[in-house]
Amino acid sequence: MAVTVPPTVLRRRAGIAAGAALLTLTVTGCSGLGRTAVGPVSYSAEKDQAKVVTVHSPSVKGCHTMDPAGAGKIDNRTLVDLILYTTKDCTGPASAYVATTFSDTNAPRALPWRSYRFVH
């Protein structure tokens, strides 16, 4: 006894296989793109509090430097947590952790924040 499969079932299976292959290619092709922290990072310059710098969707990779004078207040409105540093190269022990949608205001006698990196 031979079993025959209706043509509609064969077409459906071929469509599912083609869709799975296309999805795999799409995910593999996009994995090399630079990921960004969706949303803005805003900070007030240390010397001129009226000067507000906003960076929209910065890359999650690497160290991001701030205004040369540093920052006294920072708002993290991205979807990724960040770490603040008092150095320009994201090193050193003096750092602060700012979670998603939170802010940090530096103490008056503290060193200004000069760089940040994302936790990913």
C-alpha cells in the first residue's frame, strides 16, 4: 500500500522550510550590525549648567566621552544601563551605575563625570 501526500501539504511544508531558511539568513545578516542603546542620554555640562548635551541611541560598544568640562547631571533614558567615570577613558575606581530611565546628580565637591559605557 502506497501513501500519497496531497499537493497542498507539500506546498505548505516547502513554504515553512523556505520561511525558516529566510529567517535564519535575516538573523545572521543583521547580527554584525552595531547595536545601539535605544533612547537618549542627556547630561548638563559641569561649568555651564544651561548647556545640555543629548546623544540619541549611542552604540552600546566602547567608551563614550562627554563634554571636556565634564557633566554634573546625567539622564539615562535608554533601554540599557550605563556606568559613569571621572576619567576620559572609562577607567578608574570612581564610577557610578545608572540604571535604565534613571538619573545621577554629582555632589558639588565631587569630580565631574567625563565618560560612560553601557552594560551589555
